[in-house]
Amino acid sequence: MGIATVYVTALPTIAQMVGANRILRGVAITNPTGDPDAGPREGAVRRALVERALDMLASEVEPLTVWEQTA
């Protein structure tokens, strides 16, 4: 079994190559979870990303499932 994880990355193809089961497409290659130096709107983007990842942890998935971030 193991510990359920979500792989947040801007490069889901690489995550699939290493066999990650829950893959969430991140914001950008340099900052997959959002730019920490950006303005207040960025906080909402980062929160949505974390909430989406938590939803993924609670879901049964097929191997190599890639989820997109929703606004």
C-alpha cells in the first residue's frame, strides 16, 4: 500500500515516467506551487492548488492519473 501522495509538477510527463499515481499539473516550471513573490491573488492560486491536491488524496485513482488545476 504505502503513503498516498500527490506529485505537483509543471512536467507531468516526467512524473508519469517515474510512476507517480496522483499527478497535479503545477503553475510553472520554476515555481510549480505558485510564485511566492507575487501579489495577493497568488495566495488564492496557491490555496486552490493545495485544496485540489487534498481532493486528489481523498480519491481513488487509476495509475498515472494527471489532474489539471481548476480555477
